[in-house]
Amino acid sequence: MTAAPHVFRATGDGRRETNAATVLRTVLDHGPVARRTISDLSGLSPAAVSRQCTDLVGLGLVRELPELVASSGVGRPQIPVDLHTGESGGPVVGGVHIGVPGSTFGLLDLRGRLLARRALPHDGMAPGELPLRIVQGLRAFLGDAGRGRRLLGVGAALGGWVDPATGTAVRHDALGWHHRPLAAELARGLGGIEVRIDNHARAVAQSEILFGRPAARRSLVHLFIGNVVDAALGIAGVVHQGPGSGAGDVAHLPVPDSTVTCPCGRSGCLEATASNTAVAQTAVRRGIVPEPDAFLVVDAAAAGDRRADRLLRERARAVGRAAALLLDVLNPDLVVVTEHSSLVNPEYLEEIRGAAVDHSHVCQDPERIVSPHAGTAVIPVAAGTILLNPLFRSPLAAAQR
């Protein structure tokens, strides 16, 4: 990784930082774009846009594209600017999703595009030794994939209760982590670079707001169905954290018509009904797969196993019934569902939509129930977004860090 360039300090009442964020976001949405057009789109004066573009170019976040200037024309040529993205040697961020069966590493450019990824299985690793092994794997990955690039930092996403303000994994029952200072552990192991952590459901929600469909910026609910089941709410471009960052625990949301017994003692809880763990155990019990692995169930369905397909459709309908409850309570512009089978086969997304519409009292437009914009790359992209989001909100301060 290369050293950071000279940076500029935000001063005064914060207007410089706010203006820089406005310019950077406008370039994200519309680049390559001329400074005059940025002024028209953002409402900032041409002088303010010019100053901020100069700062952002100096920080290495934006680059000029003189090759795109038309050869003919009247007056001073307008040189377009765009984000300094990966293919042009621009800065990158790392991302790591810490799951139960394994971790996934990713390298992203400033547009949230996945440049490289790598898996790290957790087979045989004790939860206490996971951070060290993740650091070792991540250092090797970044050394290979990010060679010669400027690394801005690393975002880490995981399930359970995560407090991003303190960098703490407050509670992750599946990994046996409680009040673990995970961000500090990872940062020390990575040589002191900036590391930010958050819950994976909130990370995906923020990725949708930053890089996804325009409706996500108005309001969205994200439902994450994996070994851990979580949710996130975004309103007007901000993902809700709640006191202690405890928002989003829907593991025990009741699923209408479900009779599955939950370890909490009740029946019909969402995680006990629809999680990857629950589906994998049911698949083994029904003789569909030889070992409890939800991804094997998805593979079996893709290979034509009707029993696997039936089980995944059952799960999709349960997810849809739970989504209907969230729709009725919150009625967001967009419901984003991260669930592996529907990412690889849109027929399962249609099952989710159908069940949601059948059970919801307010949703008559199933098209607002969607899969994440990044598709099967959703997890590493979301992890990297944990670092990219503060960059786009406060680019001068973030680049300085």
C-alpha cells in the first residue's frame, strides 16, 4: 500500500466539509461531470465547486479527465471530473464479513465496486482465536489484491449486536463474543490503519443508500437472512442505530403460521424458522443433503432436486410473511432482502414477494421488495461501505484520518 497524500483541514463552521461532501456525492451520482454542471446540480456557487474540486483532487479522491473535453467549442473548455476509481489506480478500501462458517474479504473502489474477494473458512477455529486468524488472512489478501494502491481503511461487518461508536461486538451468540473490542483488535493487527465495524444488516442498508436504488435514500427496510437474522431501517439517508446501537434484532419476530420451536421457548420465531442454520438442519433431517450446510441446499435445488427446491420455497414464504409485518409497521419505499437462494434464483424472490403481498395490509406493489443492488457480492461490498460511508459524509476529515 502507498502512503497517503497531503490532506486539507476543514475549518470554520464546517461549511467547507459540507460543501466537499456535496461535491463528492454529486460526482458519485453523475460523474464524469463538469464543474459547471456540479454547480447546477448541487446549488453551490461555481467558485465553491472549484475550491472543493481542487481539494478533492489533491486528496486523490477525484481526478480530472481532460481527454473527455471536446476538441471544438467556444470559451474555456470544461474539464470533467470523476471519482478516482480502482481501474485508474485510485484509493481502495478493504472489507471483511465475519460470518459463522467463514469470513469473506473484499477490496472496493470509491464507487463500491468489488475489485477482488477471498474466502476464509472458520473450520476448527475457536471463537477466541478468530480475530487473530482474520487479521492474518486479511493482511495476506490486502497485500496481494491491493499491492501498489492507497488503502483508506477497512470495514468489518458481522451479525448480532454491534456498537460502531465504540467498535465493540456487544453480543454475537453464535461466535460466543460479548463486549469484544473488535475494531481495536483488528486495527492493531493491521498496523494501526483505520478499522470501523457495524452490524451486517445495517451495513447492507447503508450500501443500498450510498450505491443502490434512489428509493433507498427516502426510506428502506433491510432484512438479512443468514445464520444470523437481522434487520435495519433507513430514513432520509440515515440508518437507524437506536440507543446503544441495539436496533435491528428481529430474530424473535413472529412468523405467521410458523410452529417451529425456538430456543427462547416460544414458537414461530423468524430465526428459528428461516435462518440458514434452520434450513440446513431441516435439509439433513429430510435427507436432502448429507451435512447441515444451507449452500448445499441451494446447490441441490439448482441441480434439479425438487425436495431442496420445495424447502427453499417454504423458507422464502416464511421470509415474505415476516416482511409483511415490517411493511405494515413501517411502510418503507423499499424492502431489501438479503437471502442467498433469492440472490441466485429470482424465483425465490417472487415467492417472498407473493407471501408478503398476501399477508400485508398496506403493500400492493411487490416490486418494491428487491434483492441488494450488488447481488451475490452484497456481503463484501457492504463491509467496505462501513468505511466508505463516513468518507462520503465528511471527505476532508476522513481522508485526513
